[in-house]
Amino acid sequence: KTIGFIVGTICIVGLGCMIYLAMDKPSTSMADSITMPVENNEDNDREVVSFLAVGDNIGHERVYTYADENKGSLGDGQYDFTRSYEKMKETIQEADLAFINQETILGGDTLGISGYPAFNTPTQMAQGLIDTGFDMINGASNHSLDKGFEGIKNAGSTWRQFEDVIYVGTYDSQEDADTIRTIERKGITFSLLAYTYGTNGYALPNDYAVPLFDEDKIRSDVEKAKAVSDVVIVSAHWGDEGSATVTEEQKHYAQLFADLGVDLVIGTHSHVIQPLEWVTGTNGNRTLVAYSLGNFLSTMETVDTQLGGMLSLDFVEDNGDVVIENVVWTSLINHFGDGTFQVMKLKEYNEALNREHFVLKENLPNAIEVFTKNTKDIIGEEFHFDIGE
């Protein structure tokens, strides 16, 4: 039995060798997928965190009325905002980190829900954004004080209910304002800072409630952020509304952020898209600056405000350094006018929807073609686009 077993084994092994030699050589991709990592492979120690950012999420009356219609009875105080984001949800949830600018304050429902010009967005918007996949939220905007300091306190208590989510831009105490928000993914720690150009004329109730652009404060904040994180991201609420042109003030602060070693600047406020560029700091470092991602969800009634952008990229850790790679700009479009109020990718839009759009059906019947061209003209040719042509 022993001799027979040995002979049989030799035959099986030999047959296996002949079959292998008769096979075609595996392709490079197949070989890479089945072989063990090669020693000294540069990619072995690279950790990759995928990131995306979108622009202004605005709680217009039509937006929250649609959410009201989607849950319970109209006027019962129950809202479901997820329908507005359902066409973006899968993409957003796939990212390791996702940023959004919550333009309008979640000031507490007891203060009265309201739209333009002094907003108070239902607190259930927070759950809607979390369910959609966002975990980095900015609240520093010109609407931060629309419901006064009481609104800021209510917003803080709302966002603090969620774990593994960071909210910046409004603060209800000095200690709150002094605390650098950080979040970790795959061993990489990210910090988020936020500043706004103003608060629509509302006087600041104290020194800490809403962070305004101030060079001394920015220098101090960035220094503290760099001490507790590997990556520093800044949310900058700046620029001129309705203009795709970057202002001198935006350029000034973009350069300051680069000089201080900030990794990424996410611009908001203009409600239209603005250029994307690398800014070189005094130490030779490069800071990626998205001057404006435009609107994410809104029902503004001008043509250019229907086109938004989503910035996608990878933060790659390699031997202790974290760099930005694989930068992609995806065009987005607000759609409303046929009973729905949604945001979607421009490449998934079609002419039938264009004919139903409240703004575009009369003012821009060829919106897909025009928005595709406008994206390339404004963003520039240096970066990759996900437009769908």
C-alpha cells in the first residue's frame, strides 16, 4: 500500500506539472493578483484613504417641503431628506471620508423652520446627510447667525449626537471653538478647520461663535491642527456670489493656507463652480485649492447655480508622508420642477429631465452640452473630469 501510494502521488504531481506547462503563461494582471507581494515593492506600505467633497447644501423652502411630503403628513414636523440625495448616495458612501457644506443652520425646530433669507433648516437634515454618507460637515457660512446664538447652540447639540462625524464652523463655547476636530481613517488622522467671510450683517455674539477670516487666528489654528493630525483640510466660505472669477482676497488666503502647509482647501459660497488649482507654498509644498464647488442641493433660480461639482481624490500615505493623488472633478446638476428636488451627476442627466427643469427648460434647453463645456473652461485641463460625453 505504501509503494502504491508513493507511485500514485508521483503520477499525480507529474500530471499536474504537464498540465501547467501546457497552459498559456498567465497575463501580468492575473499574475499580480495571485502572487505574494514582492519585497521592496514601493506600493506595499502605501495606505490609501478615498475622499470626496461637495458644495453648498441649502435648505430652501421647496427643499424642506419636499422632505416633509416624503415622510408622514404634510406639516407634521417629520422630514425625510434622503430622497433628494438618493442618486448620489452610493458614490458618497463608497468614499472613506465625505465633506459637505451645510450652508444653512440647523438652528432647532422650536425656533421655527424657515427658508430664504433667514434660514432655519429642520434638524432632521442632519440624519439625512449622515444616512447619505457624509461625515465631515461645515457650518461656517454667511447664514450661521440666521437664528442667533440660540440657533448655534441648537446646531451644536444636534451634530454632537452622531459618532464618527465631525462638525465645524459654529461653536457654543470658547472650549468648543478651541477644540480641533479630527477624524481617523486607516491610521491617518485628518483635521478640519473652517472660516467664513461674514454673517450677513448679524453681529457676532462673542469671539468664538463663528470663525471669520483672520490671519492670526488662521496661523494659530493651523499650527494646532498640524500638531494633532497628519492632514489639514480647510473649509473656506469666500468669494463673490454668482461669479466664477476668483477674487484677490481668495487668492491671498489660498496662498496663506499653502504657506502654512494646509493640504486641501474646499471653497464654498459663490453657488457656482470656480477653478481648481495647485498652489505652491513657501516650503515648496503644494496645496490643492478648490475655490468653489458650487451648489450641491438648492432651488436657486439662475442658470449657472444649477451646475455643481464634486471633488474626489485619494490621500496616500507613503513612508510617513501623506500626499494627494487621483484628483477627479465630477459635474453635478440640481434638478427640480417635475415634483422632485434632487441632485445627480451630469453624466446621468438627460434631455427629458432638462425639458422638465424649472429653470433650464426655458433658459438653457441644451444644458448638458453647455455645462460640459463650462466645466472644462472653468476648471481647466490639468485635472481629470467625470462628465460623461
